[in-house]
Amino acid sequence: MSLDSPVSRRLLSDEVFHRLRDSIVRGELVPGEKVKDSELAERLGLSRTPVREALARLADIGLVEAKPGVYTRITTLNRRDVEKTLAVLRSLDQLAIETAVPVMTERDLRDMREANRSFERAVAENDITGALEADDRFHAVPITAADNPVLSRIVEQLHPQIHRILYRKFSTLLGGRNTIEHHNQLIDVCATRDAVAAAGLSGQHWSELGGHINQLFDTNQFAEDPPV
């Protein structure tokens, strides 16, 4: 939904949070861009209070940064910070896979296959939002099966940070067949109940993802340090 569409009065803070988060992920609010609660409130047709609350939540998950009395801005995309986030997500995903594989059901495997089919359709249609949603559904299966609330909570907190990277990746040639093929390979290994091999394959995919993201930085597709 567009950032400029009016927001209903129900659950304002949550809705503003999701609207701003999605605008950051899609790059409508770009890394380093300064934002003002008064201007955002005017665009959304709201008072400043729910906008301030949403900005505070976005700061908690690392999408917004503020220097009191100087600026509030969209967090910059710093290569080193992205690498650190990827390292954490890689470890969490491997833990989820290794824990989940021994208890996965046939329904879980079917859900992963269907999510990957949805992902493939979205890529073919250049539907980046749809691709991200399908990718989330795919990875949510082992995370749910792992049944570790702490792991789930941390992954959920980190997802928006990596989503704006993946949004750019899926919008380039880097986001096509490689992810679809990796998903299919992971499903096949999960079906063998070899948890160690599945976790290793997951780690390999995250390493490849890191390489693709480095290419985006190397080709200056991210502005790392805009002026204050």
C-alpha cells in the first residue's frame, strides 16, 4: 500500500509502523534520507503521535536512526553492518534447519514446495514484493517447525533489515534462478532427514547471498554514507 494513502484510525501505530517499514524496504524512503514526523503525519493524514511511536519502533529494529536535535533519518546501508546481520541470520537459519528437519512432516515439505512455486511465479512476473513474501513463507516453515520462540522473535526483528537488501537483489538479475534452485535443493535434502547436510546447504546459500550483496555494493547500488 502506498505511503500516501490515508490510514484508518484503528491500530494507528501498528499500521503506520508497517507502512513506513514497507516503504523503507521498497526504497521509497531511501537510506540516509532525513524524515520529519510532522511531514510524515501530513502525508498519512494523521497526528504526529502514532508517527512518532512508529519511528521509535523502527529505530528499535535498526531501520531508523536519530541524533537528537540534529536529524532522524533512514538507516544507511553500510557494508560491514550488512555483513554482520547476514552472519547472524545465517547462524539462526542453520539452527532452525538443523532443529526442524528431524521433526518435519510431509505437510511441511509440501508447504515449502508451494512457497517456492509462488516465489518462482513472482520472479517470472517481476513481482518483487510477491517474491519477498513467498521467500518468507518458505523460510517460515522450518522456523515454525523448530518451535523455538526466541529464535523466531530474533529472526522477525532482523527480517526488515535484510528485506531491503533482498528487495534490491530480487529486482536485479541476481535474484532469479539461483534462489529457486537453492530452495528446491534444500527441500530435497530436508526430505532425506539429513539435518546436518540441510543446515550446511543453508549456510552455503547464505554465503552466496553475501557474495551477491557485495556485488551490489561494489557496483555502487547502495549509498553507504550520505551527508549528515
